[in-house]
Amino acid sequence: MESCTTSSLRSFCVTVKPPVVLNTSVGVFSSTHSCWWRRRKRASFHVSAISYKKFIGFALNEAKRQTHLVPSPLQEQFNSMISMDGKAELQMLSFQAPKIRLLRSMSIETEVMQVLDFAVFPEPEFDVPIFCANCFSTSSTNIVVLDLNPLHDVISRRDYKDRYYKSLMPLGLKYAELLPWGGKLTSESLKFFSPIVLWTRFSPSEDRFDILYSAFMDYYKAWFELIKQAVGETDASQIMSNREAQHRYLTWRAEKFYVPSLAFLMYLVYGTFAKQDPGHGMLTKLIGDRSSKELLRNFLFNGINELGSRTFLDYFPEYRCEDGTINEKRSIIGKSFENRPWDTKGEFIGKISN
């Protein structure tokens, strides 16, 4: 079966299985015979006039223009899924290319929310940042993180920051003015963001959505310029350092699934906060605990099992409880950044507040 995000992406059609429906009565997966991008008779999805599908469409077309994409082996297992209540649709796409270990997207559409989780991971031979776009929309708010996530610490590694972000500061400043800072970020999570990160919240607006789409396109093009110019590392120790840095990033994301204010989205949609992991909590509500864990570790943060063997507590021992378990708190330090903690030159100037 051919499946595409939009009709304009026929050249990106990949052979996938029909959408998976979670059958709660028997606790297993069963498939339907209808295409996931078409309206099904058994379920009707309210699709907003504002849709993240055009983001995916642009990203794939631009990637095709820049490089040679081929479907990832993950595509066979992770392609499309219907939630347990039949009211939500999850669509997954994954590709690989020269210099690109994984380009993947997950979108979720229900009558009350839309979600986009899009990322591009470089091969370990390259220390290029990770392209990251996390967008969450309801009828009352939009929550967005758009960034070129640094592979190495930009606060302590000036050489890395200057190499990849100095020339991009005008781009970041342009959109930081249009999409203001969204509120507190924990000091722990800040290590995984760059000086050009767009972390914002805004009420639904066609104008704001157009600005977000423009930012997505510009950041994505900027990332491809970086990867195009990047020269593969030949030093084994540096490749190992890049591999470990990417594994550390994935380990943090898989354990905490950190997207600022995702808990707030959970509250808006479900009227409750997830105690530990709001991202995992949202997926668990949709597709169950077992499937959500598999989706997180093997698709969204693929590489955890392949790039390294260190555990979350190996990387972040400050989260270890006395009994050896992981502390459920999102922040151990208990500090956060109320305002953008970088100046116009990308220098860290963050003032910490409780």
C-alpha cells in the first residue's frame, strides 16, 4: 500500500502496512484496510484549518532537494496507528540519507489537539546539531519548541557554539521577536537547547501560525546548510564523543520526554497533569503503556539501544534516589529561566529564579 502525508508528496510514497488499531478487548494490534491519510467510515477526525501536515510536506520536499532520502527500516514497524478509543490518529514517517542517521516525524490528530514531533539526527561522524521541532496545538493554545539542539554543551564549549550558532544568531533573533519566550525552563533542560531556540506559547492565530511555519522552514534550511558543509570526522575518539553525546541526548529525552509545558497541554486536553512524565502520559492515554514505551525508545528516540549502553543514571546521577530508582522530579536543582537566557550575541546571561 502506498501512503503519503499529502498528495504533493507522491515522490515520497513508501510501502507501509495499513494503520494499526489498538484492540483493548484482547490487548493486541489489529489492522484495518483503509488508508491512513484518507477519511475512514468508522472514524471521523476533525482536522483544523491549521495543520502540521504542511510542515512535514515541506520538510520532505526540501530534504529531497538537498539529499537522497530512502525509507528507514523503522518505517515497516512504525507507520500509522489509531488510538485505543478510535478518536486519534498517529502517523509516523522515517528516512535516512548520506550524513543523516535518521529523519523522522510523528504527527497526532484528534478533535481537540494536534501534535508534531519532527527531528533529524546526524550520523556520529558529524557533530552537527540535531534539528528538533515539537509543536502542540489545541483550540486555546499553541506550545512550540523549535531548535537546532546542540550535540555538545554550548555554555562551556565556546568553540562549538561559535562554529554552529554564531552565524545563525540573526535568524534566531528575528523569530525570537516574533515568537516571544514561553516561560520558565529548568536549568537541566537548558543544556539541550541552543542560543537560537524558539520556546514559545501563543493563542491560535493564522498570522502566528504562518510565522511559525516560516521559522520552521528557515531553521530547517539552515540545518541542511550546516550538514552540507560538515566534513566527516575520522578521529575515532571524536566519533565516539559524538556518539556518546547523541546517546546522552536521546537518553534524557526518552526518560523525561521533555518538552516545556507539555504537562500544561495534558491539563488542557485531559483536565489532569501527569505526575512524572507528561509526554509519556499523553501517549499512554492514546495507545497504552506498552506501545507508548516502544514508540518512545524505538522510534522517537531511536539510537538508545544502538549508540551506547550507559543508563540515564550513568549520565545524570543527581536523579538517583536512595533506593536506586530515578527521581520523578523534572528538576533536581529546582531552578528555572523565566526569560531568554542568551543575549543578542548568543552569550549566556541567564538569571535563575525559583
